Amino acid sequence: MEDRKVILSVRDLVIKFRLRGDILTAIREASLDLYEGESLAIVGESGSGKSVFTKSFMGLLDANGWIDAGSIIFEGEDLAQYKIEKDWLKIRGKKIAMVFQDPMTSLNPLKTVGKQVQEAIELHQGIKGEEAKDLAISILEDVGIHDPENRYKQYPHEFSGGMRQRVVIAIAVACNPQILICDEPTTALDVTIQAQILELLKGLKDKYNLTTIYITHDLGVVANVADRIAVMYAGDIIEIGKCEEVFYNPQHPYTWALLSSLPQLGVKGHDLFTIKGTPPNLFYEIKGDAFAPRNPRALKIDFVKRPPYFQVSPTHKAKTWLLDPRAPKVDPPESIRVLRQQWEVGNNG
Amino acid sequence: MDKKKEVLLEVKNLRVEFGKRRKKFVAVDNVSFHIYRGETFGLVGESGSGKTTIGRAIIRLNETAEGEIIFDGKKINGNIDKELDKEVTRRIQMIFQDPMASLNERAKVEYIVSEGLYNLKNYKTDEERKAKVEKAMLDVGLLPEFLSRFPHEFSGGQRQRIGVARAIVMEPELIIADEPISALDVSIRAQVLNLMADLQKKKGLTYLFIAHDLSVVRFITDRVAVIYKGKIVELAETERLYRTPLHPYTRSLFSAIPIPDPRKERAKNLEVYDPSCHHDYDKDPPRWVEIEPEHFILANERELEEYRKMLAKNGVQAIG
């Protein structure tokens, strides 16, 4: 993992928004290295900043938001310094593309789907006319649309939800991007379709040599697609590691809580595990570990000093004082211990 | 559950149509099931399969074309008298999917929760109404002080609690929960599910739980029906169905459930359902059959034989 090429490097990124005269800090000094060819999943509750974080890679922050500090290094340039739209046009769509959540709203209802794919090709690849059309048809075929010649001429309303999402994906890969960001790509879809779309995305990743970022709150999706997982809470990545490390050997109390609240781990007739309280108010400065007020196992220091990353393995690190050598031993909840046992059994067997 | 089961709601050969003549669309076709008092009955299927339509037909929001809906011994679909209509409104309540869209933005919580009471006037004095509303708020874990606030002042989870409060204030017996947690975050989902389970225990509620999230359905329901294109294809006790799904559609649906466990998730086998190659219904149309006690399936003779073999095989495996 360590010797792999870093394609995108985010350092101490701070993103703020102005809202009704107050200033909200959405991303609090988050850092991330994205490796070439990997698939990274960012998980977290709504409001944890996972969408804002990735939108900032494409200059898609809302008008009332700005990058306050930090850097986003991509191909030797610092994207955080980009001020004008013209700069972003070199990156957006061409180098970094995005698939949005709802296929119902991300297509233009007045244009045929073929034209929409073709438009992306003409704009970004400099190919025009018939040639672009042929390419558009072959991409439609790549994303699993049958009879692409005829479907090229159809409008979005003639497509089902799953098929529309395929078209959205076709538009995203049509520009031959290096990084593909999928923001909740399957949340709006049925399970059977969801499974198909995930298979498709995995296939395209190999075929087009993509580095993919999935933003999702569905841990089932994460388990399927991710090489690495980053857990976000209150605007910071509090734990990051290989998929299996985070699932079977989670370290941060928030990751414990997130995994424990899954209905799959619940026992019928008993209450599901819930996280008490609400996420912190991002209008105020957060002291210490942002999760401490909701964490029944919080240490004193959690309320005073923000934890740095502690390395668990060369590929796995978490921001929690529990990993400090001086910290008392705190046992994770029962359900997490079960997961850990499975992991150990799996490693030995 | 093992005690004597009383049927609270019975749906017989229900058919719901939209549009007329050439534009006619059959949303629900010959659906039958019953719900016992005190249980949680799940209805799963993909979007457009008609699960919401069934819920809305029960609560009299959609007209029925054929069939009967019998609630506590009385037929409640079609033309019924005003008194019964009121009674149905009180005894069957609904919780909606999106708490952001289902609450009146311009009304205070007090009005939202009281609205059903106002409509039916089943309180004597205003004090009584207030007491009922405050009790409902406490029951769902909200403070009575919140009554003077507007919906936008609440988080998604709290809004859904308000949605639950306005249902239980009517003291219903049956609650139709249409995707009550799909719009919520993972951690808040657990809270709302716990709340629903808690209220069920305290008030002896019966739930019709409509959802497409199959892992939630497994956790919360006692029995579950799988619906495909307006027809129920399989119905059984939840655990039994999840362990031994027989119908090819049920199997494909269950095989697609995302498992939050990387090893199992990556090892799983997707099954694909294609009605044209799985069934030969032209010669031998399917029937609704009880293949084993409390396990119903839509199948024709040839398929039934196949399914029985599968059951026998599973039985052997379970013993061995």
C-alpha cells in the first residue's frame, strides 16, 4: 500500500460556510491520501461533511462556502488555490468526475440520453460529430444498456431508475476521468438494481483504470466495493484503514457505534444499539474529540485535547486517545468483540 | 405469538386499478393475506411493486376494484357508512416515509399532532385534548415544550417521532408504517426502530411495515410477504423465509441484500430473476398455495413439486 502512487493528497483542509451571518466549519483539518487505482469509501452520518469534502475536489462548493486553509494536491497543482471557474474546467469532468445520488434529477429531461453522453465527449475529448456519436454508443454499451443504437435516441423518461443511473455513469466515464466520485450512487435504487450498479461500477473501474471514491452511509455497499474505508465524523476523518481492518477491528468509539447500530447485528426482540445525543453543532468550536459528548466510554482527555492519529497497522489509523499507550484499557461493545473474533478466526483459518 | 392468534386485518383477493379502459393499470392483483393482532407484518418489494398501494387501500386512500378488506370483523373497503369510516380512521393510522415532507411546515407541532383529534372530535374538553397530545409526545420521547415549535426546528429523527406521535395520539390498533426509516441516517434508524418496538410492547400495537430495506425487515417483522408487480409471490414467518426462500423472485431479492461484512459480501452469489424463463404459466397457471404450515407461495403444480423437494432437502440439512 505504502509504495503505491498517491494520486490526490489532501492536507489539513478546512472548509467553512457562511450561514445567516454565522460561520460554520464543515471540514476541520481533514487529511487524506488517495492512491491510484484504489477504491475508497467515505462513510458517515448526514452532516458529517462527506459530500462537502469531496465536492471541494471539483470546485463544487456552494457559493456561501470556501476553503479556509489546507491544500488539495492533484497533478502537482494545489486545487485549494483555484479561484476562477476557468481553472476548475480543466479538472471538473475531465480529470475528476462525479456520479450523483438521484438519477431522476441529474439528467436533462429535454435531451436524448445519447446526446447527453455525446455532449460530454465533445466537450472534454475534442472529438466531434459521427465519431463522438459512435463513441457515445460504445460507452452506453459498456455501462450495460442493451440495444444502444436505439436507446441513444430515447429520452430519460423512457428509462427506468437503474437504467438512468447507468446513463449518468456513462456520462461520468465518457470524459475519461482519473478519479470518479460516486455520491450515494445506489441509495435511490432497489436492492436488486443496486447490486447490478455496484457490479457495473466495479467492472468499469478496471476497464477505465479509475480511482473511485464512494460516499455512502450504507455499510453493506461499503463492504462490497471498498478497498479502504474512511470514517467521517463532524468534518474530520476519525478512522481510516483497509476495508477488513475497519470492519473487523475498528478502533474509534464512533466506528464501534456506527457498526453496532446495524440491524444485521441486532438480536430480535432486543433493542438495537443507538448512539445517544446528536452530532456537535458545527457553528461552535469543538474542543477535544468531537464524539466525546456522545461516547459513554469517553476519557477525561477526550474533552480537553483533540486526539492525533494513532497508527494501528501500517495501513490503519484512528484519531482516538484510546490508542495512546497511556490510556486505560477500554473494552468495545459486545457486538464489536464478536466481529473481532470472526476476524481472528478468519486470519488463522 | 403462540397464544391463540386473533386476526385483526384480513385482505381477500384485493385488486387495485388506476386509470380507465385502455390506460388501465393493475397495481395490485389478487392479493390475500391477514395480519394477527399484536404482530409486525412486513411487506417487501421493489419500487412500483404495489406495496404502498396496498397500505393506502387499507386506510381508504385508494379505491379498491375487487376484493375485501376486513378489519376486526367488519368490511372496510368500498362504500361504508360515515360512522365506520370515522372508526377506521381512528383505529388505523399511518406513518409516512419522509419526515421532511410529511409535516405541515406552517403549523406548530401542537396542531400537527392534534389534527386527527380535531377531525374526529373524540375529546370532550380542550384540556383533554392537550393531555392526550402531551402524553403522545412523552410516549415518543419528545418534551411537551416542543409543542409550540415548528417542524423546521427539529432534526430528521425528531420529525419522525412527531410523525409517530400524531399516529399514536389517536390510540390506533393498527399502524401502517410506509418506509418509516428509509429517509433517516443509520444511527437514527435504530432509534426509531427501538421506539416503534417499545410502543408496540406498551400499547399492544399491530404494525404493517412496508419497506424495501430487507435487513431492517428481518430484524423487526414477525411475518413477511414478498410482492412482485402487484402480486404476492411468497409469504411466511420472517426467519423461515429468510432461511429458506423458495420462489425465484424472493431468492433473487434476498441474494441482493448488502451484507455489512466484507468477506461474506464479496463471496455472495447474486441470483437473477427473469419471469419469462423461470415460469411456464401459459399452460399451467399458478395458484396461491400453503406449501407448509404458515408458508404460502404462488406457484403451479410443476413448481410446487420442485419447491417441496427444496424444502425436504433443507429439512435434511437442518437435521444433519
